[in-house]
Amino acid sequence: MCDQVRAYLELRRKHGAAEAEELSLAGLPERQRGRIGPLIEHGRLADGLAKAVPGLDAIGISTEFVDVSTEDEDAALEVMLTCSCLAAAERLGLEPAEPVVCGLDLTATERAFPDLTVRTLSRQTEGRKLCVFRFSRPARDDGTAVADTKEMK
């Protein structure tokens, strides 16, 4: 995470924020598709995303997924006790902390899965106690997720 933040900040210094984001996203949607795709292609988002929790725990990120689906929408809240952006900023001695890591990851996720909408509800980098993100996509008639058949943006 520190390397990702360091590289982004250097690109931003050289090229500005918009170009730095695009350069930092190079290849990231494809990696997100490979990591997350197998977890969410069948069943509900919350169940699939929850399969990532042990791996996240192993790298020191404490998070939980809560199913907030409705009849028409497959949706999950990600509630993070550990903010990877704060952790990276602390290790790098950066003040204030910026939502670099999560911002890039969430943008890459939306690009990797065009039917998936990701919204930020709360960020520790903005002084909140938790980071909370909402993932949603249309539900199938049987209440499970619609398989993603669209190409990446």
C-alpha cells in the first residue's frame, strides 16, 4: 500500500491529479476482475465479498460485509475498522492522509464490473470512525446476483 501511495503522489506531482489517477489505474481493473470476479460471479455480493475477509485479515485489514440486498438489488456494505489509507499515510509520515488506496481500488472495481456500483459512505481519512463502502448491482429474479457479462470500460 505504501508503494502505491508513494507512486501515486509522485505521478500527481509530475502530471496532476487526473492523469496520476489514470496512470495509477493501469492494469488495476484487470487485477480486480481476477481477484474479485470469482468471489462474486455466483450468489450474493455480501457472501462473495466476505470470502475475502480471511485474506484481508492476514494483511492486517479488519473488515466485514453486511448484506443489505432488496428484492431488486443485490447490495453489500463493507465496514472497515482498518483504514489502509490511514495506515499507509502513517507509515510514510504523510499528513493529512488521503484516500489514495481505496479510491483507486474502488474505481478499478467499478471499471472491472460495469454492472456494479460502488459508493463511499464514510471514510476515516475524513475524520469518521469507520470506512463504509456500498456495493450494489441488479438482482436476478431468483434474488441472486446478475452475472457480469459486459466488457470492462
